[in-house]
Amino acid sequence: MATIDVVNLDGQKVGSLELAEEVFGAVNEDLLWEAVQHFRAAQRAGTHATKNRKLVSGAGKKLWKQKGTGRARVGSIRSPLWRHGGTVHGPQPRSYDYAFPRKKLLGALRSALAAKLADGHLVVVDSLELKEAKTKSFRQALAALKFNKTALVVEAGSTLNANLELSTRNIAGVAMLYGPEVHPYHLLRHELAIFSLAALERLQGRLAPARKRPRGGRAGR
């Protein structure tokens, strides 16, 4: 069973954490791709719209009589065949979200965590509790944790950490989430993943598949 060092905000090792093989054992790239596609589809606004025949301006009166003029028959100036007429089969407001199985989402989350561990971009901090909300102080902590370009900071979702939220929101490339909000897309989008010890323990417990109990045999007659 693999282990990972637990450090403090000064980058000093203060302990270690055992990692479950079922969670950090393998990376399924196909599953990660599916999870990212689903997340990005759900983020689409879907507010595009075109005016069809009933929405464009213009009277509905027949322009000329049906027969006898020598011209093509036409029923309305709003016809799609005419300039400034309605659009046929144009895009309309819609949601691009679709159902994604929970088992596949949890599997993608395991793969994302395993990928971070394999790349050496997973950091576990004993506590993310800050005495005060200061961006400068947390920026120094990030430097001690080998922050380079982008980082995802994950806190346990039991209580709100107001000081951490205020300290991270003004640092470019840094995002802060609570444990239940973490998605594989967030882990792949950021280079460094910084978890509090409590957050990673709870996430690992949620992702570890439950072991089935063996069924007992029938008693002999």
C-alpha cells in the first residue's frame, strides 16, 4: 500500500498517510475524457437563438393573389425563402447537460487522483486553518508547497473556512473548493492539487469501493 507525506504550511513533513490501492492504483484515460466532456457540456450556456417565421417582423398578409400575375406564388413576406425571412431549423435555447452515471464519475475521480499522485503533483497538508485572512501569508505558504502556475486547494466540507476562502480568491491561478465539490475536471485543469488531511481522508473513504460480504452456504438437511 502506497503512502504520501503529510506536511504543514511551511512545507515540513509532520506525518504520513496510507493511500488505498483501490483509489490511487490505476488511471483510466478514457473515463477521464468522458467526465471532462460531460462537465464542459453542462457548463455551456445554450442561450443561442434564431428567429423563425413567427418571430421575424412583417405582416402576414398575402402579397398578391395566387394566380394570374405570372409571378411565383407566395403567402407571406416572412417566408424563409425571402431575404429577412425566418430561419428554418436554426438553433434554439437548450441545455447541453446529459445524464452521466455516478459510478463512472467516481471512477474518473479515482483516475484523476491517481494521475496527480503519479505525476508528483499531490500535496497533503495537515491543516488549512489560517489565523487570519491574508493573501500574502497564504502566498508564502504556496511557495513552500512548490506552487508554480496553477493550484487547486481542497478543504474538508464539514465547516466553512472563511479565512482560506478570502486568502485564495485574489491569487491568480489558484482555486479553492470543498471536498464534495471536487470534480475530475478541476483536478486536471490545475497543475498542483493541495488537500487538507481531513479532506483527502474523507474523499478516499467515499471513493473506496465497498467490499461485498461473502454469502453463507445453505445449511445441510
